Amino acid sequence: MATLAGDNYRLRLALRYAVLILIAIIFIFPLIFMIVSSLKPDVQLLQDTSSLRAFLPVGDISFDNYKNASERAPIGLFMFNSVLVTGITVLLSLFFCSLAAFSFTFLSWRGREVQLSIIIATLIIPFETIAIPMLLLVSKLPWLSMGGVEWGWLNSYHVQIIPFIADGLTIFLFVQYFKDLPKELIEAARVEGASWWQIYRSIIIPLSGPVIATAAILKFLAMYNQYLWPIMVTQEEQYRPVLVGLQYFFQLNTAWGEVMAYLTLITLPVLAFYLVLQRSFIASIASTGVKG
Amino acid sequence: MANQGSRLTRQNLHGWLFALPGFGLMVMFVVIPFIFAIVFSLTNQRLISPNPTEFIGVENYSNLLGLGGLVIEPIKDDEGRWVLDSKGEYKYPRTRKFTRNNPDHPDIQGMKEWFSWQWDHKKVVVLASDPVFMKALVNTLTFVAVVAPIQSLIALCLALLINQRLRGINIFRTIYFMPVVVSIVVVSLLWRFIYDGQNGLLNSVLASLTFNHFEPVDWLGNPDTALGSIMVMSIWQAVGFHMVIWLSGLQTISPTLYEAAKIEGASSWQTFRYVTWPGLRNTAILVGIVITMQAFALFAQIDVMTNGGPLDSTQTIVFQAVERGYGKQDISGGSTLSVVLFVIVLSISLLQRFLTREKN
């Protein structure tokens, strides 16, 4: 009897794993296809899609696609642009959004509720719906003029950074987190004569590790994967991020092996980043849901 | 008293100062563009135009939303008999005869045929001022209506699966979430290989499963399957995100409740129905709202995979807004679409809030 129950248990366990593995295959196969295909010449790549060979690094395997792709487009420049724009936006966003949220949560001042409700209300405006008026806005905005040369907003780094520094979601996440911090800490510091800036800098921020990680990861994903806005505002190669760089690979005859190599190059850093920090990634998404 | 007053003023000053950069940027880059969208939608603004911009009231909206109907009698010959074509079907006068400069039908002036069907011997034609917009509207609503519930449900099933205590479960969780971190543009390009009409991976799999009895389908090139294919891919890409939100909801449910259910001898379905589901109420509301809003913003998949085709079967509101506002530099037309989308999203989120309100 005991062995029978044991067998039954083992069978059910095996079944559970079988289901989990089957689903895992569904989620991972396009990525394996991407990496494997990036190593194959075009003819073989297109032939292999009709069999399981599409997922196996077999046949004529080489890094030629990577070499050709890097000759076709300035990949290093695009990567640099993406990392620069994403990095600066994330840092500035963390600072200005947490500072605003600090003010909304801990300071009492006239107009606070109104400002906060406006910010929360913007959460339901999809970015795509304001992208076009925003394009017109930035095309009219002055930036700097020096020595008779006028610098505008189109074709620049700042046009990809400044509009995305403050966003409703990041401010909202910080406000939610700050609300749960003990108020006594702040009152005690006020009694001892600390300024609001000191309280923000030396008490609140050191306590905010988890929410900073959450906000940083969500912002990082959103910025690195930006598509519509950079297409509209970067006509010049010099400022283009990685996803806009894709256009270089879709000309008269698309070389699919090179496309796969490029996709692999721009995706692997994010995947690596995710695999290293996967606990924080998942915790950060989860924390947006805890409050409801 | 004086001291109190000055302290409050100083708090006012600091409050303003700290909030100003964040709030100012949001006003500049969210609120003002949004107000611009509303204003432009009432004008004939274009990106570059030799003519000055004029206020034209709600004309953009009537050009977009105008609907009309028409019942057309078959053509009769001189003796009053219906004329049949070579296939034995009735012949109808062209719709254009009624909608172009026809003094008897001023209300449908300039409209085009959206769709039609036969009713007895008559032909019923539904007309729209902008049939492409109407198709985009219907496609977007279909996409939301299909993707939102299915994606929520699959995400919940995955969360329940991942919430088991098994060795190595973290590896599976990591894999299921992986598509979320990959750009939707990259994902859409990869899935073009899956959906390809000739050597596509999907066709190959279906052919080998049915021992070559399956006729290859050009999934993205066929108006009947294109939108469905994009739905499947979109669910695949985003479901991990919502799985994690469900998972966090599941983990807030106290283990003692499960123990109690076990002692009472509840079946797994009963445990889910009376312990798990009630504990997920708030999570369900959140998942519902987030998925709905993401689904309404459907754009990149269309741009990379189909460009709205074939035969407008994958047009969406956002894709049309971008195509008109940016592609055709018709700022007012694109803005009008944006405002219409915003009104729809707003009404749906108010409706969701009303339906899920706390009942006292």
C-alpha cells in the first residue's frame, strides 16, 4: 500500500513538472529561435523554420551575422544612446518623483490635494494619445541659443529624456510607500531642528530601498523599450536608440540573419540584467499590485 | 500665533518647492499636450500648412463619428421587373448615387459604405463618414473584450501553478516572466516567423501534428486570422506581468485560512471558491484595469506586423491616430482620435470602478 501511494505521489509530481515544463517551452521558444537563428546564414535560417532544426544550433554556424550587422549599422552608438538616455532618465526620475512624493506625503501646504489628484488622474492617459500634440509642442519649444545658433528639441538627447522624467506612476509608487513609513520619525527630526531637505536626504531616502528598486526597474523597462517617441523625434542617426536602429535592417532585401543578430544584441543585455536581478524585477511588479 | 503662522508659511514654501519640478514637468509634458489634443481636435491644425489654423468646432468629430443607414431597392427594368445579373442575383444602384450630391439625402452626404447585408430583396447599407475609423474602433474594442478576460484568466492560472511549493519553481517563474522584459517590437518581429504563410513555425507544427493534412495559413496576411494572431501574441508577451500581480495577491492570503479549509475537508475547487477568490478581490480589480488600459493602447504590434492590414482588419485607434497625426501630418485628425480614445478609456475605467465599488 505504501509503495502504491508513493508511486501515485511520484506520478502526480511528474505530471506537475511536465505541465510546468510544457508552459516554459511555450514562453521561451521564440527567444531560443532568435539566438539560434542569429548564428545561421539566411538560406538555412529560412529553411530550418519548417522543422525542429529552427531551435538547434546545427548546420553552418558562425558569427558572420554579427560581423555584417555591425558593418551595416553603428550598433555601438545606438547602444550608447539607449543606455545614456535610459540611465539619465531613470536617475532624474527617481530624484524628482521621490522629492515630489515626499512633499505630497509629509508636508502640508495649500494646493497639495489638487496637485496630487491631477497627477493620479494622468495615470489613465495612454502616452500614445498625447504623443502627437507633444511632438508639436517640442518642435516649437526653444532650448538654447548660443552664438547665433539655435538649438531646438528635435534630434537631441534631451527630447528623449526631459518629457519622461516625471510620471504619474513613479510619483504614485513613492506616495504609496511613504504613507506606510512611521510619521514619528519625521516629527522627532523636526523637533531636533532638522530641515525638510535633511529629513528627505538622511531619513526618508535611506529607508526607501525597495520602492527605489521598483521605480527604477519599471522606468528602465519603459525607457529602454521606447519606440514611438524616438522614431518621431530622432531623424538624425547621432541620437537614435537601439529600437529605431532596427530600421537599418529593413531595406530592399531584408537579411534576416543580421536582424536576428541585432535583436539578440539588443535583447541579451536586458535579459542578463533581468536574470541577475530577477527577484527584484518580480518583486517590483508585485508591489504595484499589493495596494490595489 | 505669529510663530505658528510663519512655520506654516515656510512649510507651504518648502512643499511647493519640492513638488514643483515633478509637478511642473507633468503639467508641461502630460497635461498641456492633453489640453492641446482637445484644442487641436476643434481646429484644422496641420504640422506644416500654408494656411492659418482655424477653429472649426466639432467638424472633426462629425467627420469621424458620423453614421447613416440606407435601404436600397434592386434596379428594375422598364416593365417594373427586377434585373438579375449573370449569377441570378439582384442588381443594386451604386451607393455613391445616394451619398454624392443627392438632394434627397442631405444627411448622408459624403459618407461611404461601412458594411451591408441583404434583407428580403433589399440591400441594407450602413454608412460611415470614416469607415476606417469605424473598423479601427471595432477592432480595438474586440481586442480589449477578448484579451482582457482571457489574459487575466491565464495569468491567474499561471499564478496558481507557480504558487505551488515545488523544488525549482523559481526557475519556472523566471521563464514565464521573461517575455515581459523583451521589447514588444522585438517580440513582434520574432512572431512574424511563427505566423509566416509558407515556412512559418506555426504552420510547420500544425502540419506535423495533423500528418500534413493542414493547409498552411498566412496568419497575418488573412483578414480572418490577422487580429486573432496579434491577440495571441500580445497575451503571450504580457501574461507574465499579470501573473506576478496575481501571485502577490495570492501571497497576501493567510495560510491559516487554507489550513482551516483543509480541516473542514474542502475540495480544491471549494478552497479556491471560498478562500482564494475572495482574497483576490482587490487584485482582480487592479489586473482588470491595467489590462484594459494596456489593451486600448495597442500600437507597436500593428506597426511592426501588419500596418493595419490586410483590408483594415487590424486597424486600431492608436495606430490610426499616429498614422494620421504623424504619417499624414494631420495633427487635428490624430488629436481627434486621441480624444475619442481618451473618452472611451475614461468611461470604461469609471464603469469598472462603479461595478467593483465597495458595497456597504
